[in-house]
Amino acid sequence: MEEELIVKDSNGNRLKDGDSVILIKSLPVKGTSVTLKKGMVIKNIKLTDDPKEVDCKADKMRIVLKTEFLKKG
């Protein structure tokens, strides 16, 4: 039996596919000159195989963010 992957934000709230999250810290995006600003809302996240990361689209880029920098919106 396969275990269900539990993904939690920085406050311990459970995240699921399609949730909206808010950045709690400004983050530079590696390989670009873009910085994602604190308080930015990111919609429609996708869970990954890693419970500490989510896949999302921000500033027209597909990126992976660590859940420690997110809170449920």
C-alpha cells in the first residue's frame, strides 16, 4: 500500500494540488536576475515527489519552491 505524501507549509498547514500560497521571504531565482518578492501570491501549485518542494508558475516561469518559504493563502 502506497503512503500518501503529506506536504506542509512553514506554519504546518497541509498543502494540496491547486492551492494558492504566499511567499514569506523574498527569493532570488537562480540563473536569472528575477527576485520573487515577499508577499507575492502564487496560485495553482503542484505537489512534487519531495514533501519539501512544490512546483509552480511565477513571473511566467515554471519553478520549484521550498515549502519552508511558503504559507497557505
